Amino acid sequence: MVYSPQLLPVSGAWPLYLIMDIYSRKIVAWEVHEAESGELARKLVERALLREGCWHNPPVLHSDNGAPMTSYLLKARLAELGMLMSHSRPRVSNDNPYSESLFRTVKYCPEWPSKGFESLTAVRDWMLAFEYAYNEQHLHSGIRFVTPADRHRGVDHERLAHRKLVYERAKRQNPRRWSGNTRNWEVTGPVSLNPGKLQEIERNKLAA
């Protein structure tokens, strides 16, 4: 399983710090605060590691080049944890396609308040509801229309196998509806982000 969280604050009145698993697309941790800081980023990373049960085997953390993510406080803590870190290249937005897609989904959600949020509490309540809907109900096109939570739990194989049988049965019953094969319901494989850069980090780590 490829597990590479994203830590990205959204600019605005209340920055959103969010970590996602790019393999499953699941939101694994998030917080909304009144300001950006390396201390807040550090605490969120620690909470995510505890929540995911990978404190002693941390994944690679990829992020943009914002001040909280490049702060000495965060870097020092990640070094203590043995957690590798990768950053997007400056002015190259497609280095981070998974998080860009997620934040687009957040901003274009039909429930997004057109007049903004009235308070920090309102933002947090909204994100709590969004997290549940996105992880547990949203059928993600990038992972064959299963939910991020199902893929994270490893039950997407079962879901997709059942769906494949349903489609094949429908084709046998009414073949004239099908001009070719049914849709591909095979489980999508591992994903990567800045693979060249991550390999370089691994080499440097071994050489140190």
C-alpha cells in the first residue's frame, strides 16, 4: 500500500490543514485554525500517525512549500519520527494532483456556503460533515467508483468483484445493449507522487 499524506492549508480566513492517503484518497486527519504555523502542522501529523497506527512505521509526507510545512519545528519532529518528507516543485501544480482534486471537490461541493462561514465553529462543523460524506459516501472516479473508506479498509476488491459480476450478468441477459466489453472493474494499482524525488530521498537516507 502506498501511503503518502498531504498537508496543505487552504488560504483564507481560516486555514484548513488536511492529510490524505493518496492510495485510498481518504481524508485521514484535518484541522481548521485561525492561523498557520509549524506547531499546528506538527500536531496534526502526530495525530494522523496515531490514528492510522503507523507511529513506528511512518509513511512519506508530501506537501507544498508553505511556511508551516517547511518550518524547522516540523522538519525536526519528522526527523525524530524517521518520517521522510517530499515537497512539490515551485510553481508546478500537477506535482500534487490528488490534493488539488480533493480541494476542488471541497470548494465546489453543493453545500459550500456561497456567502462564506460565519465563524470558526461553523467551518469545523461543515468540514466534519464533508469528511464523512467524502470518505464514506462519495464514489470516487479515480478508484473505480468505490468510496475512499472502502479502499482504505481494503474491501474495494470485494465491492468491485461483485460489481463486475452484476455487469457480466446484465450483458448476458441483454447483449444488444453492449457494443463491446463491460466497464473495467479491476482494482486500480499503487499510485505515486514525485517518484523520482522520493527515490532520491531514499538514496540520500541510505547514504547518510
